[in-house]
Amino acid sequence: MRVRERLLSSERVVVLTGAGVSAESGVPTFRGEGGLWRDFRPEDLATPQAFKRDPVLVWEWYDWRRERVASARPNPAHYAIAEIEKRLSGGTARAAKTGEKRARHGGPPGKSFTLITQNVDGLHSLAGSVNILEIHGSIWRVRCLGCGRETVNRDVPIKMLPHCACGGVLRPAVVWFGEALPQAVIEAAFGASSGADFMLVAGTSGVVEPAASLALRAKERGAFVAEINTGRTPLSGMADATLHGKAGEILPGLL
Ligand code: BJW
Ligand code: ZN
């Protein structure tokens, strides 16, 4: 069965996305040609130790990225993913979360859709996706190292060095190397992956854990796994279908 038919006839669909999905919006990826890790070392910028050593340097890097993301718009890949959610939930994407529209308008019964994203840019929400698990946090949220409070902050540029009302230093509310992912979010992601009958893995290098294991879990539990990527990844070998090319070109074709 072709990927498109599989997708639309599946009952519990999970989409796992990575930086490649935002590449066509002008948001730089991490690895590969033009990737952020070509010019910057992750250990200097994306670890708690780096922030402790030089919080201004780390914030300057995030400020630069926030500025780029602020002017980025969702691309056809983001919109196609939002449309998949909408179709599976029988109406608006919001119905996927509330089940309301499905109940009222008789959309496909018993279908579920979960978007698991490693991206911190918020472009999936802007495109209309609703049931989203942001497993690596959000570039638009900050967390206080003093009181632990997490808030939305959309200032571009952000005031250097940002502080909380309690006097504590604020950090980006993203997940750095060596840090645990938000427990409830990663548990929900493993739950959805374990129960999926179809998983679409798009635009991720599949090298960062535990994100990559979500695809392996879905496969282990019997899901059909399809991958969309411009290149091969460590997940390509186990995928049931690999669609080679740009997410913004392939995804709309699945609808
Ligand atoms: C296109 C395209 C187009 C391009 N269309 N495709 C097991 C084994 C080995 C190591 C570990 C392990 N378990 C844990 C680790 C350590 C580490 C890890 O995974 N290291 C590996 C890299 C070796 N993991 C962690 O540290 C994680 N934490 C953890 O496990 O904690 C344990 C713990 C438990 C309890 C207490 C304490 C600790 C945390 C990982 C956090 C990752 N953080 C980052 C930064 C987020 C914030 C920010 O954005 O600044 O997340 S790193 C970066 O990588 C970012 C991304 O979300 C993530 C994944 O990258 P992604 O999305 O795959 O992007 P790219 O650029 O790598 O790939 C893009 C792909 O798209 C490519 O394949 C292209 O071909 C493709 N593409 N254009 C389609 N148009
Ligand atoms: Zn505080």
C-alpha cells in the first residue's frame, strides 16, 4: 500500500519532526551543510555547563536565532502536517485535541493524531497544528534559574542578561545536551509512539536521543514507519518507506 493510503487509513498517527522541516522556512538545521554545528560547537552553546560559564554568549546565540525565527513563516511541510491532523480529527485541527467536532459532525471515529517535534521554533503551531509535544522545549519560553518559573518571552532583541522578577537569571526553556527532557512530555511522546499504527518521521537526522528512539519504539510495536528526508539517516534502514526529498515538496503530495 502506498504511504498516502496508509497514512489516511491509519487510526493512530504520529508525526515526528526535526529541523529539516523548518529548513525551507529559512531556519538553519543543526547538522549537515549550512547547519549550526558547522560554525558553533554544541558544547559551547547548548549545554548547562556552557550557560554557567558564559550566559551572555549563550543568550547572544539564542537572540540571533530568535530574530531569524521571528521573521520565519511556516512552509508547505508545516501546513501539510496541520492538514493531516485536521483530516484525521474530522474538522478543525483543534478537534483532534477536544474530540468535539468529531462528536458533533461525525468525523472519522476513534482516530488520533500526535505531532512530536524536536523543533523549538513554534512554526507548527503557527501553521495550525494543535496536538503538539515540543520535546526539546521552545525558543519563545524562558525559565528562571532562581524560582524555576517558566514564562513566554517574545522580545527580539532580548535584554542582556535577562532576569526574572525574583532576581534570578533567566535561561532559554529548551533542552540542552545532558539534560532530561520534560518528563510528562517525553512520557506522552513514548506513549503515543508505542500505540501508533503509522509514524511519519520527517526532517530529522535521527542521531539525537531519546527522540530517535521514539521511531524505533513505534516500529517495535508494529507501526508502519515512513521517513521523509533529503538524505539517509540511521533510521532509514528500519523504515518501511523512505521518501527522499524536501519535506515541503513531499508532504503536501501525501494529501
Ligand atoms: C531535510 C530538509 C528538508 C534538511 N526536507 N529533510 C544514547 C546514545 C548516545 C547518546 C545519548 C544517548 N542518550 C542520550 C544521549 C546524549 C544526547 C545525544 O543524543 N547525543 C547524540 C548527539 C550523540 N542526548 C541528550 O543529551 C538528551 N538528554 C538526555 O538524554 O538526558 C538524559 C538525562 C536523563 C535524566 C537526567 C539527566 C539527563 C538531550 C538532547 C537535547 C538536544 N538539544 C538540541 C538543542 C535544542 C535547543 C536548541 O534548539 O537550541 O536539540 S541539539 C539539536 O539536535 C536540537 C534538535 O532538536 C536536535 C535534533 O536535530 P534534528 O532535528 O535531527 O536536526 P539536524 O540538523 O540534525 O538534522 C536535520 C535533518 O533534516 C537532516 O537529516 C537533513 O538531511 C534533513 N533535511 N533539510 C527534509 N528540506
Ligand atoms: Zn524567578
